Amino acid sequence: MAEEKTTTHAAEEVVVVADVPEPENLPTVAEKELPPAPEPEPLPEKPAAAGEAPAAVEEPEKPKVEEEKKVKLVKSYSFKEESNVVEELPDSQKKALDELKALIQEALNKHEFTKPPPPPPKAEEKASVVGEVKEEEEKGKVEEEKEVPPPPCEETPKLECEPEVPVPAIEEKEEEKKETPPPTVIEAVVVEEVVEKVTEVDEDGAKTVEAIKETIVEVAAPSAEPEAPPKPTDEGEAAAAELPAPPPPPPEEVFIWGIPLLGHEKSDVLLLKFLRAREFKVKDAFTMIKNTVHWRKEFGIEAVLEEDLGSDLEKVVCMHGSDKKGHPVCYNIFGEFRDKDLFHKTFSDEDKRKKFIRYLVQFLEKSIRKLDLSPTGVCTIVLVNDLKNSPGLLKKEVRSATSQALQLLQDNYPEVVAKQVFIHVPWWYLAYNKMISPFLTQRTKSKFVFASPARSAEALFKYIAPEQVLVQCGGLSREGDHEFTTADAATEVVIKPASKHTIEFPSTENCHLVWELRVIGWDVSYGAEFVPGVEGGYTVIVQKSRKIAALDETVIFESFKVGEPGKVVLTIDNQSSKKKKLLYRSKAKPSCN
């Protein structure tokens, strides 16, 4: 910390030294360049104010602002679950939720969720489309110019044509024009063409007006006939025209995870997940919802829920226990793929990898539907990824399937995972995570926790109690264990290097005492004995002290039938140079005899 303070102070000094001379030089430059003004007094006041202490005080604030930004960036990596109660949301988030509801209601009324939206054209495609439209417009204009018959006197001078056009004829044509006026569009086009042609001939103004009138009558008159309203050919068509328009279809119903988008208590919780995934940008959240609905239809979610995908992956993906905040915990045990047969069944070809993705989606859908998803309920899960003895994501088959599953999770299951804990992380996975990290949002990355093999149990126990953690992940929870359950709390103790730690379990007559313990990483000596409470009694060796290596990382379960008052004493001797984490729990059951 001292070094950091020294560095910051030096940076501040550099800023002050670099910035202070500049305001001091300003008066001299201003006095030399500026001519004398009627009000010369304000000029020296500004440099004086700039050269005083406030200027030096304002400049060092820049590194402080940068430090605050750095602190905010660091804090952004820590994730805290927000409330789903609408009344507790900030006004800006309430407004965003209302706007999203309005967009969804409009889309439901128009049945916009039925058909997928067309993909947005790229910049190059947009340019080509615009160019084609322009070309078509220019071709249309050329064709219109060709189709319009030229005036009879276009090739000859207008002086020669003047005697051939009597004035009464023009007046009669004007009356016909008033009775059947031509369309405005065609009239405008013809007028523009005649004006262009007249501008080329510089003659008397009166003759120009007569030529324009003549051209308008001769070209526009024939166009009035096609635009007459069509008359019904028979009585059936007339009756059909008088019938009222059919009523619009009712709004469509759209569900995600069995929850309607609108009109349900859990709908707000659902919409808030999409809004938070898009930082409360309403249009982006709306687009994400539409894409998710279309993907669910294309993927066939309802059919996948009823599909029998076998039980080969039950040991790979499972739900077990809950964390300290009540979130269900999902485990991905990738070490199970050491089994070559299981690996071949899962990743050997494209169809099997697709089945693996379908299994994960089915499992996730069923798990989400078991959540409360009410405004005050548990709406997310904790995901534990155990990479111990994993075959490795460097294999293209595993990497392809994992990347696809991660993309589906991010695009279609927003804010479903409260925390992702990666344990027994090898060095190569950190490189893989850096590779995929740019494709993840900051909010998603803030939920990730990576732990090396030596720190895995410690990282898990920070979020999940030891009695809730699977034994293969460093906890005490085992399948088929009827003596202890997840309701029996465990005690955590840190044993210092080169020290002994003893645990005492007091007992009474006629009881059956059971206990279990585990040392993370072991490499310690363990022993147990019964010490009677009566003086002169004999000490009974329950377990002779023995060294337990790190490879024997299992849970020790033992019991002792007590026939007299006393206590069971456990001794753990840590002669290593590292501190050890000890977990234990016990219970006394009535003796049968």
C-alpha cells in the first residue's frame, strides 16, 4: 500500500508541475497579442484567478477521477442479485418495464411472434439494395419519357404550328379538362417535361403559354379513363363490398418456461430477467425476447421436455442441495467423461453432440420450472463446474459442444444463473476462458468464480455449506448416507501448520456415538480414543493414529458404542507446512441394548 501511495503522489506532482506554468504564461501572451480594449480591467483578473491555488487544486483531481473509475470497474465484477418486486425498483427501471410491456402487447396483437423477423441486412446489402432501387427508379423515368407521345409541333418551330391551333378548340378542350381532370401526378410530370423543352427555345411568352396548355390537354386527357372507379359486374360483388370487415384475431399467447409474457404474477419477473440482461435497454430486451421465442419454436422445447434422452448423463449433470441463500445447486461433473464409452456415446459424431445439447436444454428447462419465480421467491440457480480429471476442452468435440451450450445459455436463458463456480481449474482452462471472455457480457463475467485444485473446496464453502457439497467436490454429502443428511450442519476448523488439533464428543451411558470428518488435502495423522469420565477407568483406542496421504481424500466415518460416561477424543496432527481445513460433525443415538 505504501508503494501505491508513493506512486500516486508522484503522479500528482507530475500533473501539477506540468499544468501550473501554463496559466502563469497566459497573461503575457494575452497582453502582447490583444489590442487595448475599453475595458482592460477584466483581462488581468482571469490570469490571476488561473494562476492562484484553485488551478493547482483542480488539476490533481484528474487522477482521483481515474481512481474512482478504476474502483467502479473493480466493483462491477462483484454481482449482487436485485429485487424482483416492482414497487422496490427505481423509477427508470419501472418505466423500462412498462415500455417493454407495451411493445409486447402490441406484438401479441399483431401476432409478430408467429413468424421470425427478417434478419437485418448488412451494410453492403443495404448499399446494393439502395443502388438497385435507384436504378429501377431511373429506368422507370426513362420508360415514362419514352411512353409519353411527343407534342405534334416538337420538331418544327412553334411559329409554324400557331395557325393550326384555333383558339376555340383550346377552350373546348379546357372545358373537357374541367369535367374529367387528369391525375395530379401525370399532370405534374408532363408540365415538367414541357417546361424543360420551352426553356430551350427563347421565344415570345404568349406562345409559350399556349403550347403548354395544348400539351397538357393532349397528354392528360387520355389518362383520365383508366382511373375511373371500377363498377361491380354483378350483384354478388356489390353485396360483398357492403359487408363489414371481419373482426381482428385475438392476441396470441406466448409462454417462456411455462410463464405467459403478460398477465401473470410471474410475468414481471420473467421480463425483468431480459431487461437486466440488456442493461434495461427496452428495444434490445424486446428483440431478445422475440429471438428467444423463435428459437424455442425452432428447437421444439415442448417436444424436448417429453423426449426420453436416456440416463447416461445423470452422473455428469445433477441437482443436489442448495447454497447458503437457498438457490438450488446444479453440478456438472466433467470428470465422468474419463469413461471412454460415455465419451464416445456423447461426442463421437454430430448427432450425438446434438443429443447432448438437447439433454442439457431439457435438464435446464425442468430445473427452471421447479423454481419459484415469484417476485419474492428464488428465481436463479448456482452452477458448479468440476473440471477435475476432465478429458479437456482442447478436444474439438468437447469444445464445440461446450461453446454451443454456453451460447444457448447466454442467448435464451438470461439471469437464470446466480453464480458459476469453476473448481479444479487447470492452467489450460484459464487460456480457454480468455478466448471466450470477449463474447460474454460484463454482467455474465461478474458471476464467474475460478478456483485452482488447492482452493476449490474453500471457494465452494464460501457459497455452499460443506454438508450441502457433494463428496466428490470436497464436501460431506454422499449418496446413500442415512446417518447424516444435509440438515446436519458441519463444523469448519482451520489447523495451523505444524500443530495438533483435538475434538471432543461428550457422551452418556448407553448411547451409540457416530461421527464423520474430512481434512481437505489430508496429509495429516488421525487417531481416536474413548476417555472414561470416572477416575481409574481405561482409555479405549477407537482408531490407532495413522498417516492419511493427500490421495486418500475421502470422508472418514466411524462410530463407538458408549457404555459409561466419558468422551471420544479425535486428534489431527498437521506436520505439513500448510494450513488445513477440517470438517466434522457428530450425533448420539440411543443404544439398542
